[in-house]
Amino acid sequence: MKSAITTLLLALSLTASAQQYKVPVSEEHEKMQTGKYQPTWQSLQQHQTPEWFRNAKFGIWAHWGPQCVEGSGDWMARSLYMEGTREYKYHVEHYGHPSEFGFKDVLPLFKAENWDPEKLVERYKRCGAQYFFVLGNHHDNYDLWDSQYQPWNSKNIGPKRDILEGWARAAKKAGLPLGISFHADHAWTWYEPAQRYDLEGRKAGVYYDGHLTKEDGKGKWWEGLDPQLLYRQNHPLSERSWWNGAIHQQWDWTHGAATPSQDFVTNFYDRTLDAINRYQPDIIYFDVTVLPFYDISDCGLKIAAHFYNKNPKAVMTCKILDEEQRKAITWDVERGAPNFIVPEPWQTCNCIGGWHYDTRTYENNWYKSAATVVKQLVDIVSKNGNLLLSVPLRADGTYDEKEAAILDDLEAWMTVNGESIFGTRPWKTFGEGPVAEKNISVNAQGFNDGEYSKMDYRDIRFNQKGGILYATAMGWPTQMENGELKMENSRLIIKSLRKGNPYGRKVSSVSLLGYGKVKARQTAEGLVVTLPAPCNKIAPVLKIK
């Protein structure tokens, strides 16, 4: 029987290997490392998410690059080519018309003049980060390292520094695993508005700079560089390309997305392997449906096989994975979470503001509070997940004072309560309370974190470690006394730990982290805990034996 199963698996693997892809990647420049893992789903399913990642639970991400220059937020390098948008208007007013001053001209303004990677990484580590993530490239197609396959990079233009090298050195000094995210695979369709022109006004009909070629650079600052290696727009537009929302339907390369060339796909493959081989990351992240160029190319499977063969304890995260695919690749959920315990380890990527620095977020106080971050972290960990949190940096490489205050509050809570997060595993149920009982679905790659912003002290989340059960209430309970709101001696009731509970849990003692032992008794209603006045600003964590 075992022999028959082995033969069947081998046949399936060979069938997958022989699949005829629409855009097969070339290994002319970068050879996929061979070894235990082959570029097939069956082979990649041998890989297990390593224990270090399961124990880490929390990482911080420097989602930072030249799109921070104008401070107009994420995807500004696309939106500046969309006539009438806020980003377009800001760009035209402050920098010039995109036919004369496009995103290529923004790149030299990205100086990173106050960037201190060691200081930043150490700060994030004090906040509890157990791994550190950086942006390798974004959809803007600019590499943040001394890239041998993309001349539009941070060593040649802008900071004139190898940003990844600086980050990698800082992470190593801090003893944190390094993650790199790659997003440039979608530049092909993402930059299509750069082929447009204004429909109204004095520049109506004048093409933006997405059509420029190397020959157009004579006498310009970018002489010798080919704008098409940045914009990649020497191709027909996708269907309905002038509708700005079409890209979201076409993210998985369907619904009329323009098919990328083999040169473009191979270039992304070469650049990704170049960064993996140079900086030896422990994690890589792709902002994609399933895999890069899935299912029109073997690019993503080959990158995964290369990465796992180089580093058997590596983690690779992608989005919108089915249950079988999650056995090979770690599932990433953007700005959200499922409302159940996921069997395989997974990760949420989220941000305290926008993905790229946005001055509106600062001016309007739109940042997530440390309390919101902590509560979402606790909820995610209770479901077998990790949280990767972006803290946006300004173009000069610094965070603002409002972000600094959030980091201070986060550090204060994590310093006392981190033991209830790191190294834990889910309990028999992830939690209880109004939000726990809701049917919350994941929308596409996520985008449901607003549902979790409504948690209060009635929502309690569980996890365990070494025979200890941790129960975290998503806020401090209050009570009224003589018409006044009182927090001291308030009661917290944990229904899942009532007398005769189905989990067979008998409670011998209860402690409040940061305080000490507290009064508790099991009743038919639940475990009734009497809490002191709040000993932290965010949420009480009970250590239950």
C-alpha cells in the first residue's frame, strides 16, 4: 500500500512538473537551488512552518520607500497618473504635470537622510518584535538594494545606499530574524495609468511619461537609464484599464489583465533570487493571489523551492490560499483575521496607518492606538496566528511623535504581558464574547479588521503555554457605585471556565500579570474574578493554573 501511494505521489509530482505554463520563467541568469524541494505543490507540502515562527507571534515591518516622499499615502505612484485624484492634484501642484515630472523624477528625492536602521530595529525589539520585516520593492518597481537586475534602485538613485544591506545588518545585530517583502510582480498592470493622458485642461491629450524610452533621456538627469525598466509599459493595456478599479479584479492575472512577458516574469524571478542569495532572509512575503504570477507561470513555485532548499527553516507567506496550499505556503491575511482557530500557522499583516506614510493620517489622528494593536494581536494569537505590524516611516527614515507615543504604549504593555503572547499555542477554544460569537468572513485577502475594533471586556481570548492558561479581556470591566463609574474591585466573568465546563478545567489559582494574585471562584455562571484598579492602559491578562 505504501509503495502504491509513493508511486501515485511521484506521478502527480511529475505531472505538475510537466505543466505547460503560459509564461515559463527562464533560469539563464539565476539558477533555482536544487535539493529536497521541487517546484511542485506536492513537494513543497513537505515543508513545515518552523517552530521559531510559531513562537515569535509578533513582527514589525518597515514598509518604506520612495512613495513616502510626497506623504500622500499608499499607491501614490499609481494614483499620480489618475487625473482628478487627490494624489494627482497634489503632485501637479507641488512637483509638476506627470507628462513632465513622473514617478521616475520622484526617486532622486528619496534621500533617507535621517535613517538609522540600528536605532529603529532596537526600538522595535523593545516593543516586543520577535522578527523584523523590510520592503524589498513595491509595485513601483524600484529595488531597495544594489540590484544587479534593476538599475532603478536605491544604490543608483535617491539615498545612494543599499537599504536592504543596512536593514539586514541591523536585524542581525539585534538578533531578530529578517523578512523581506516583494511586490514588483504587479508593476506590469499597476503602472498602466502612466500610459494615459489628461482628458481635460491645458494638457489634454499629452501623454504621461509611461511612454518614455531610453532615447528620450538625452540631456536629462536620467540619461542612460531606460524608463521602461521602471514602468514596464511597452505593452497593450489590460481590458478596461481606464477604469481605476479594474486592477483589483485582475490581481490574479484574470479578467482581462494584460499577460506579462517572459522577460518581465524572469526579471522579477532574478531580482527575488538575487535578494534571497545576498541577504539570507528568514521570511519572504508576496502581495499576491497564491503565488507570484499564479497560475500563468512557474515563477512562484521555483522561488519557493529555491528558498526552502537554501533555508529549511524559512517561511514564505502569500494570500488567498486554500487549505491544501496552506500546507506548502504560510497564509497571510491583510488587515483582518478569520474568526476561528486555523490548523496551520498563519499571519496577519496590518498597519497603524496607511502602508506608505500619509500626512493626512498624522494630521487627522487616524493612527490605530496601541490598545487596538494589542487587542488584535491577542485575538490573532488565540487563533494560531502571528501579527506583522507596519509602522510607517517618513521619507527621511524617521517616524513621527504620534507614532512614537504608540510605540511607547505598546512597549509598556508588552514588557509586562509578553509572556502571554510569545511561545504560546491555542487553547481548546480561542475565546468567548460578542465578537467571538459573530460570523465574520474574510473578504478576499482579508479586510475585516474593523469587526475586531468593537471588542470590549466581554470578549476574552485564550492561549496556553507549559500548563498555564492565559485569558485576556479586551478591556477593563467597570461598575457603577453611588452613581459613579468605578474600576476597582470590578468583576470579570469568564463563562468558558464555569463549574463543570466542557473543557474539564478546574482552577486552582489566578494571577493578574503586572499585579499578582487576585480573588477568583468558579460558579455555575463562570469563573468570577475580582480585579484591582487597572495596572495597565489596555487589557488585563490573567494567568490561570
